[in-house]
Amino acid sequence: MKYQLYRWEFVVKTSVLTPFHSDTLWGHIVWAIKYLHGDKVFEEYLTKFVQDEYKPFIISNAFPKGYLPFINLPHSFDKPATKAEAILLSNFKSLIQQVKFVPKDMFVKMKNGLSIVDIYNEYKKDPEYLTKLGMLDFEQYETATKNSIDRLTGGTDDGALYSQVETVYTTPLEVYIKVQDDEYIQEAINYIGQTGYGKKASTGKGQLQTISFEKVDTLLDNTHHTQAYISLSSYIPKVGDYENCLHANISSKKGKIANSNEVNPFKSPYCYYEAGSIFEGSVIDNKGQMLQGLHTNSEVVQYGVPFIVGVKL
């Protein structure tokens, strides 16, 4: 299946309460399609995601502009010959664990075979080398004190103060989208920019401004011979997706149905692989699944399709 790759760049103008994960971004897009085109188009579109092997579009997490996840493949180092080398190696191991994202050109080199051992060899020549990779801090956290409102009186509740942690992004973000047909995507993104993203968007949180939405031809191509793939999104695998898990971080989430009229809007908890997880297996865009059975409403699904990029072992 041939996909066209797009890059969506935007700035986050206000603090946000909801991470820019692929499943939430996907939900915002398909709900925007529902509001813009009606229930019939929405239901047909959702059916394609559930039934088709190759989904209408595949979306990544959002990343700081110019950066992508660090490719942390299994590796082994030669035994240090001296105490000084042992200290140097220990320092490197400590520092490399802090690297979450690398510049795009480094990401491309790593997916095409540059190893962590190669990076260590450069570090031995130049101890400042890792700082050039960009151990950037693109998120800042603010704690805001809030007061609960009594909806019967319109006043505040006594003793109902609470704290709310909000995220502020200090750099533009980028999302990658593989699209079969871009008929709805652009206008859905524009809609999100007008209405906001995530929790408390109606009160001004999660306000986005799109900088660009453009085709990308070569950055994430899989033309090199690869035997593995890295996921740039949250990933719920199906049986047979991969042969071995090479590196993974696993999280759990309890999703919520957007703008739901359900008595219980919450889905059951589920586990997923975080962006940056790496697997040995074929590099084909038919991985993952739309997870069902998380809600009493059988039509409710959870997006777990990975945005994959081939990695050379």
C-alpha cells in the first residue's frame, strides 16, 4: 500500500493537560471529520480503520521540531582496559540514558546502521559530543491552583482547592502522518486549530496554531534494507506483528471517549508500547490494531496502529 507522508508543524500557544500521543491526535482528527461531514462519513471512515488491513492514515506522536526518538538498539561495549576508560564508559552510559530525542540527521544515520558503540567512540574523542545530539528540554511544567465550582450556586466550594499540573511547550512540534487519501486531513487539522486540543480545551487550554502541513518525500523512507522497525507512536501489536522485541517501554492508559453521551465515558485500562520501541520484523504498514472490547458500547475502539520506520540491524 502506497502512503503519502505529510509533516504537520504547529506551535502550542497555551499550556496543555493532554500529551500529544498518536491515539489522542487520531481521535481529534476523526471527531473533527464527524463534526465537519456528519455521522455517515464518520461511520464509514471508522469502519475502514476497523476492517481494512491498511488504514486510511497512520499518525505519529508529536516531537520537538527537528528531532525524532533516539534509536536505542541492543549493544555491548569492549571491557575497559584502564580505570580511566571505565569511568569514561560509566559516564557515557549515564548520559546516554538521558537522550530521548536526536536531530533528524542523526536519526537517519542511526536507522541506517550507526550504533551506540559508534556514538561512544565519538564521545571518547570529544566529551561534548552528546550535548550536540540535543539533550533538549522542550517541555516545562507549571502547577496551577484551582478551586472547585458548585454548579448549583455558581460559587466556589469551601475547602475544595486542588493543584493541576500543566505542560508548556517551548518549541514548535511536528507530527508525521502517512495518508492514503488526504481528502479530510487538512481541514480536520484546521478544525483542531480552531477548537483546541485535549482536556479543558473549552476553557482555553491546548490552543494550537498550524505553521505548515506539507508533503515530505525522503526523511522517513524505508528504501534501505532493514530487518527491524521503530515505532514513532503508541503501539498495540496484534499476533504476528514482529519476531522479537529489541527495545521497549510499556505504559498503560485509561482512555476517555471524546464528547460522549455515554453514562460511562471511560474505557477500560490497556497497555501499549511507547514511541521509540523497536522490534525485529518486516517493515510493512499493516502493524497494530484498533483495539475493541474496552467499553460496554461495542462500537468504541482504541487506536493502536504504529507509525513505523525501518531500522538496519
